[in-house]
Amino acid sequence: MRRLLCCVVVVVLAGLVEARGAWAADQETPVELQMSSIDQRQLTKRLDDGDTLTGKAQIKLRYYRETTWLLEDEVDVGTGAKVEIAKLDRKVKLDRSKQVECHVWLPTTKGKFLGVVGVSKPSQVLGSKPSAFKLGCRLMGAALAKQDAVDAKWPDIGTQTDVNFWYSVNIDAAIGNAVAKAKDDVSRANGKLAVLVELFDPATKEKLGVRSFELTPRKPKGLEAFAETTNADSGPTEIKLPEGQPVLFRLRMDTQKGGVVFAEGEVTAWRLGSNQPRSTASIEAKAFKFEKDPKKAPKPGEWGATKTPAKAVPAKAPAKAPAKK
């Protein structure tokens, strides 16, 4: 079903740097905000009967989960046949190593707000030219939602939260060559690779859950795959993960001869939007390995590779004492 509300809030922090130069952590960065228009019919569906927008839109910027605002401003709201906000052009100093929250709030005559908060990294490169990087926070396709107050409450760190999984996978051609050299292959369905995702507690190594998804290889034969992102995963049950705390993951593809192609790492779930009912765990898997020996391959549901026990060495009999003369 197509979404009736086509509202896009875009906050772009743009800056120009020389290709060989370095972007200072506290360098002033232009902030430009744009919002696609909303017609009155779409607006009515989001508000209570008799309510409408009033006053100016509030625009705020801060580092993720911090309390100090880097930017606070207001812009005019046009409420004719289409609702539009005026363009904002300001400069702030940003630390590229931190994530940024972008807040947009439109007040209503009944004391409510249409708003959205989104999170992204200021170091994200949105441009393609090496001499001109666009840096900053971007909210793409985030629909404004009715709020009772100008407030965004993130789940507490450690709280068990529902999670959406995103995967970015890149399997090097050398892995496929190694599997082919062993005259082996991974399981396939309609030309796609079946990937199993296992999650483990980093302290106890206890299995937290299992997900699965399909990966499209670059060629009909071999395992080489494009780096791609998908959230089309599935599992027997929904999985909750601790907000803001890392968990271990393993992506595995079992081979026909009992070997395993796998990648391991850590992933942390974060809530990245005020209009998102779930947190996001983005799994990036690039350093794949191939273990062809079934005895050494990681076992499903267990963290760490299986170690083949060393063969017992017979103990030597104690030397006899020389006989007394």
C-alpha cells in the first residue's frame, strides 16, 4: 500500500574540501534544511479534527543522545494549498566521529506537534567527486508524525528492544576460488546463496537467536557477491537485542562437503528515528573465511571454531634403577 504522506525532511550539512586536504573536526559546516511540501488533505490525516499548523517550525541539531544543542533555529511555515517550510542556511562546527540528531518540529493550534528526529553520521560521504564532499546528517523519507511534545525518547542503554537487521555483504572472489579448488560448493536456491546469521552474547557466548536471508552472487558460479544492503531477513521468532550494547554475529554458508564459508564480528542495535518502532542493527561482513575441514569448521549454535583434540601420547615407563651389586 502506498503511503499517503509523502513528506521528506532533508537536513544536509555540506562542505567543500580539497582532495588532498583534511577536514578539521571542528570546522564550520554549512547547514541546509529542505522539506518537501505536504498538501492539506495529507495534513488532515495526521492531525486531530479541527487542528492545523501554527507558528514557526523548530529546527534543532545535537550529537546523538547528548543534551547540548549545536543549533536551534526557527523557520517560517507556509500553510496555503501546500504546506512548506522556508529554507534554513546556518553554519555549525561538527565532530565527524560523532552521530548527529536532526530535529524538526511543526507546532499545531491544539498544542501538538508534527515532527521527526533522525540520526546519521556527519562523516557520511554523500557526494561522488573527490574534491567536493557533502558531509552530514540526512533524513530521507522520514514521515512527520503527530507528537504530544517536542521530545525524542530513545530506549535506555541495555534495554531489550525489537530490531530490524540490515546486511552489507562483500565476498571476495578468492573465497569462491578456494571453495571451487576444494571441489565443493555452498547451498543454493534459484541461483541465490542461503546465508544463516547467528547472534551470540559476547560475555557468555550463549546463542541469542538466528536469522537468515538470501544473497545474489555476481556470477552464476562462484561466491563473489556485490556489497549489498537488505533487510529482507527472516527467522523462526522475532529477536530482541540490548540497546547500545554490542553482540557477536556470524554469517555462515555451509558447503556440500561439510565445510563453512563464514564471517564474524560485532554489531550494536541503535534506535535511529523517532518514527521508528524498532532499533537497527547494521551487519557489515567483508572478511570471509573458508574452512573446508568439517572437524575444524564452526558448529552451528556455538561460538568459536571446533578444535580437534590432540592425539594422546603414551606415557613412557619410568626408568628402572640399576641393580645393586
